Amino acid sequence: QVQLVESGGGLVQPGGSLRLSCAASGFVFSNYNIRWFRQAPGKERLFVAFISFSGHMTEYADSVKGRFTISKDNIKNTAYLDMNNLKPEDTAVYYCNRDNDWGQGTQVTVSS
């Protein structure tokens, strides 16, 4: 069955960096686009970043453009979200998505 497992979250100070990973299994990873979303407490789940199946096309939410980078390794069946210059408003649970499939999420907390 399809599995998406996020990791790499944690507590970081403002201005810091984190790399999130999304390990995928149960489908041909190289055939699918991948998205990252995030959900802050009491808020709706919002789009963060998109990468095409080949990795050649990416899109970002305006709030993270220039700070976050999405990538995917079709050999390792893993997608990544590199997050730099983190701000307190980036605090959320981050989710990996493929079509209607979701991971369990990984918590990112940005605080001094």
C-alpha cells in the first residue's frame, strides 16, 4: 500500500534551517508529483510547495518563496523540503502529499 513517511522536524531558532524528508513506498515514485503542505494549530492545511514527477518543475507558496526548496530523489524514493531563514510563522505540522495520500506529518517549531 502507499506510504509516505515524513521526518526531520524539530525545534529551531528563528533564522535557522531544517531539512524535511518524505520517504515513499508502495508506488512508482518517479511517476508522481509531490506536494508539501503545512497546518498550524487551529488553522487550515495550506499548500507549501510542489515538484513535478521528473523534478524539473517546482512551485512555491508566496510565503516561502526564496527560503524553501523542494526536491526529489527518484532513486531513493524520497522527497525533501529544505527550509532556510525560518520564522515563527513557519511553525506547523508539515505533510507530504501524493494525490489523495498523506503522511502522518512532522512538527516544525520555530521559537527562541
